[in-house]
Amino acid sequence: MKKTLLLFAALLALLCTSCEKVYTSESFFAMDTYISIKADGADSALLEKIKNEVYADEIGFSRTFSTGEIYAVNSTPHGGKVSEETAELLSRSLEISSATGGAFSPTMGTLVDLWDIKNENPRVPDESEISNVLADCNASDIELSGNTVIKKNPDTKIDLGGIAKGYSAGKCIELLKEGGVENALISFGGSIACLGNAEGRADGWNIGIKNPYNTDEIIGSVRISDCYLSVSGAYERYFEVDSKRYHHIIDPKTGYPASSDIESSAVISTDGTLTDALSTALFVLGKEKALELYRSGALDFEAVLVLNDGSICVTDGLADIFDFNTDASYKDGNKLVYNSTK
Ligand code: AMP
Ligand code: MG
């Protein structure tokens, strides 16, 4: 009798697990950030396949992996042939560069090297060093002819650090969908992709946006589904000299860390590549130009901008879904203030 009961209990447990959705997860370090994937019904083989794709992207799109295609192009004076995928990402980068008036630029390699923010002992370069390398950072010095990259300036170096994570996140989502997954959340540090719904919910995923003035708290959250969210902020990577912060997002016009009125920019769209590139671009552009770009309708996106006057600006399409954290702190004990552009 005891045996039959035990068998019955085991069968019941088995039945219950098979009718429940099982969220599997994977996390690893690549592209200089922690990556995590939570997916509804993805088996370990699928997660492994995705992980390997991300490792391949890390090598292919990196400035520093000596076996990658971007490294190879950067090392040659005149460019060369790349894979179709790299050519497409580069072409997209150039398009977004032109659509943002050059605020996003995929040719910042020499400047990023000069500032070398990740160095253990970074230093502020001299003005003359900056103006020298600035001349090698023109996006117009890179052209594509089919899958061949043409460098018009031999010293120009491509850097896809502001776009590759979003692109790769989009690829992960496509692989999950091909594997039959309908609900997933992928995080590449500041670039997030959401598919379907969170466990046990039918209204998407609730994504918190960090407060750039106090990264232990959030400024608010958005409930989103089937889209991407990328955040760029001065707080992500920086060093300080004489209490002045030098961060990793460079204004292509000046060669110095961007100093607009934006402290952090979060972008949401249905295209991971665009989302990532735009979060970087809006940060450089500042509020007025960012909103001009939004209102022009040239690119389809929404944004949450934390401004350095202590206010938060949210684009019209998010006004009803942005849940503001009224406790979010600014400076000197003050609170951040929420303004909708509506
Ligand atoms: P993100 O964190 O997506 O804003 O990207 C920042 C990274 O993009 C930096 O670490 C650089 O590698 C690169 N980057 C810096 N400034 C720019 C810029 N103005 N346009 C494009 N990429 C940039
Ligand atoms: Mg970016």
C-alpha cells in the first residue's frame, strides 16, 4: 500500500512538472559584460548554441580579439573583405551614424584607444593628442562595397562597442524563437531583450531602469514585451581625476567624453541593433536634439532620459507605461522629478 502511494505521488509530481512551463537559465561573461538568459522551455543544447553564437560575435565584432574580422580590418591600411553579417552590422552602424548626425559613430576606435578608460591607470590625454586622433574618427572614411570594407584613411579604426551587444541580443532572440521559445528575457549588461511574458504573467516583463545618481535604486520601470531596452550612462564606465568624471561615451565632435544635459538615456524599440546604437547616440545628442530626432519620426523608438537638472523626460509612447519611482534620489537629498513630453 505504502509503495502504491509513493508511486502515485511520484506520478503526480511528474504530471505537474510536465504541465508547468519550465524556465531555464544561463549566464556567462562575454563582450565585456555579464550576460544572462532566462527562457521558457529552452533546453541546454539550445542555450549552449546561443552562448557559442555570442562568443563568436564577441570575437568577430571586437576591436581587441586578434582573430576577429574587425581587428583584421583595423589592422590593414585599406580594409578588406568581411562576412556578410559583419558587413550588414557595419552598414547599419553607418546608417544610424548618419541618421543621428554623427552622434553615434562606428569609427571611434583610435579615440577609444587613446582614452583607454578600462586601463588600470587611465589618464586624460592632451588636447593635441585628441585633435590628432579626432581626424581619424570620421565615419565617412569607411565605405562598404558589398562585403568589402574600404578604408579611405588607413589610421581609421572601427569600434562597434556601442551597437554589438544590442545586435547580438537580437540574434539570441531569433535563435530562441527558432527553437520554439515564446517567453524569454536576455540581459547583456545595459542591453535587454524581452520576448513574450514573464513567468506566470500575461502582460510582458517588468524592467527597472537604474538611477544614474544612485545605481542601487531605480528611477522607475516599464512593462514591455517583444522589444529591446538599452541604457547608456556616464556611471557605467569612468575614471576620476580631481573629482572630475571621465566616462566611456565620447562625443565624436569634440573627442572628449560627451557632456550633454543627459545623465543616462534608455531607449526602447523593436530592433535590438537600433536600440543599442540610439542609447549611445541620445546620450551624446542631449535632450533637445534627442527629442527632435524622436519627433522627426525618422527612427522608430521611445526613450527615458534622466537629465542633469534632476528631471526625467519620457517620450509620449511611454507616458502611460512608465511607472515612476517617486523615491528616486537626485543630489543633496532632493528627489528626481518626472516630466512627460506630452
Ligand atoms: P554604450 O554602453 O552602448 O553606450 O556604448 C559605449 C561604447 O561605445 C564605448 O565603450 C565605446 O566602445 C563606444 N563608443 C563611445 N562613444 C561612442 C559614440 N559616440 N558612438 C558610437 N560608439 C561609441
Ligand atoms: Mg549603445
